[in-house]
Amino acid sequence: MGTEGYSPSVLRKAVRQAAKAASFRDASADMAELAEVAISATHLQRLSERVGGEWADVRDSQVEAYRAGTLVRDYEAAPAVATVMLDGGRYQARAADAGRGVTGPGWKELKVACCQTYAAAASPRDPQPKPPAKFRDRAMVAKLTAELKSSGPKGPPREATPAARRRRGRKHGRRASRRLVRTVVATTQDNAAFGWQVAAEVHRRGLDRATHKACLGDGASTIWSVFEFHLQAAGFVAILDFVHLLVYLYAAAGAAEGKGTEAAWLLYEQWLTWAWSGQTVPLVAALTAVCRRLGAAPDGVAEDDRRRVAADALRYVKNNRSRMDYARYRRLGLPVSSAGVESTIKQLNRRVKGSEKFWLRGGAEAIVQVRSAYLSEDGRVDRNWRRPRPYARSVGRHRLGRPTAKAH
């Protein structure tokens, strides 16, 4: 029995479920039903936050070793293709040391990196010169763009299975890259700390030694600051997520010719073709012409004003045109969508995001570390559980003090 009063097997199951279920209360019910062990929601919260804090300490020690130049690489062989996909989720925090209840609530950002390796799939020619059929389907594009806008664009849904991806690749004549290993880096800390965590993970896995490597993001300045500071010098290629670009182009075409009209769809198809093949010169010229025809948007105009929509699309393309050479990226076997990190964020958000969930910063960070470890495919969960744990006061029935945070 450990210091918490449970066997290692029961403790491991309890912590895993606490970080996976939608709430500590649900995790408590799961343990009672599936493991026939009665553990209260508050008790599960304490257990998982303690273990998550220990795993955060392991991560921080690796970052310190990386900055000191002593972090050991875990992989001898370099991968053929590697990507680092960056984005952010959301969670609600509350003030610490404010007693019971919710004081000073506010939304905070959860920063996430999805680091993936792939089997080699380079080609002398563009393996998919035409845009996928889903990007040329009116109903699907309208639905996709509406969903992204309503959720504060977060990207496309993850394809159901690896088999589905292979079938889609064959259908369009594309030899799709096969994903090998995914690891997840996530934190509630600031962008500077997140950047060092990503850099340490890249070094540990040897992603910087890949033959072809890329960093994908949705265009946010915080993403490209991490890229420029930590990944650019290592030879990573910056790639703008294509689906986020598609949303801007579709909206601008509607602004130019009237939303939902035949003329708007034809204009979108032309811009889509240019963007998919990486032809930024005619795309910028066309968007510039639309902005001139519509005129400048006055200050304070509504977000859906035609002039503002067109200007936003032009600015977005200009700011990211160096990250839009999609034909070359596909020849190198690199993905042009950050769907991997979008899917990961959905799984993290399911645990920490909710209108009824208010976290203390340390509690959210601990839970995120456990969830990230279980989403990673490099065996880190087993390594973490095998590490000697620091001695601590027992956390068990009749030995708990007053809860410091509401169970979610």
C-alpha cells in the first residue's frame, strides 16, 4: 500500500479516470461501477492533483536539463518526417485563497502542442494537385466555416480512423503519410514557459533531426513566436493550417459577390485552387482588388461588414503568405492541416472546459499533465508510474482537510 492507502494498481486506475472523465464526480461513479472501489470526488481530486503535480515536476526538470544542455535524447534514430502542431484551448480559473465558492472567475488559455512523427512519404510531384472534394462541396464548406466561426475557429473535426484516412488518400490519388507516434505537451503557464516545454520535447524525441519537419498553426502571433524562437533555427518549416485559410477565403468571396450566390461560389473555387497550389501572388492581387472595390472599412464597423470581412482576409493572407507553399509541403510528405492538435484540444477541453468548472491554476495544471500523458503514445505513463514517488502525507478517508477547490 502506498502513502495514499491504495495499492499501486488501484491508485493508477483512480488517477487515470479522474483525468479522463468529464468530472471528478463522474470519475467517482466510474470507479465504483468498474473497479468496485468507493472513492469520493474530493478524494479523487486530491489524488490526481498530487500525482499530476509530481509529473509536472518531471517535465520541469527536463526543461531545466534542456536549457542546461544535459537533456538526454530518448531516441537514437531520427524520424523521417516530424511535425509540431500548436494551438490553444480554454478553461475557467478562479481566485486562490478566497475560501469556498467561486471568486474572481475568468477564462484562461490552455496551450497545447501535438508532436507527431510519420513514415516517409516524399514525392517528386505533388501527390494531390487538386483540392480535396470536401473543400469543393458547397454544403460541407458552408457547414465547416459556420462551425469554426461559432466556436472561435478551432479547426476541422478529426477523421474517424486511420483506415478512413487511407481510403480517402487512395480516392484522391494521394499517398498519405502514415502517422507513427504522437506526444502531447500542454500547460496553463505562459507562452514563454510553453515554448521551452515544446523545445525540450522536440529535443528529447529527436524531432529536430528529422529529414523533413514542420510547425503548423492557425496564424496566431503567439504560435509563430514559439516557432521563431525555438524551431526555426532547427530547420522546421512554418505551415499555415489550410482549413483556417479556407474559412477566410470563403467569407471574403461572399463579401465580394454576395453571400450564398453562384458568383461567390465560383470566386471561392478560384481562390481555393490558387491557395491549394500555393499561388499567393494572384490570390493577394484578387483580394486587393476586392478591397479596393468595396472601399475601406470605417473604425468600429461590425465584424460581418463586407468591407471588414474582405480586409481581414487580405491581411490574413499577407501575414501568412510565406507559410502557404502547400504544393511543396505535400511533396515533402508534410501535412497541411493541424487537425491533430485540434483533436487533442477537444479531448483536453472535455476534461477542463465547462461553464460549471472553475479551477485553481495549480489544479488545472496537474490534471492537464495527467491527461496529456495518457494522450501520448511514447510510454511516458508507464515511465512516470515507475518513478519513485516522493513521500507525502496520506490522502485518504477521514484524513482530508477542507477542500481547496470545488470538485468538477
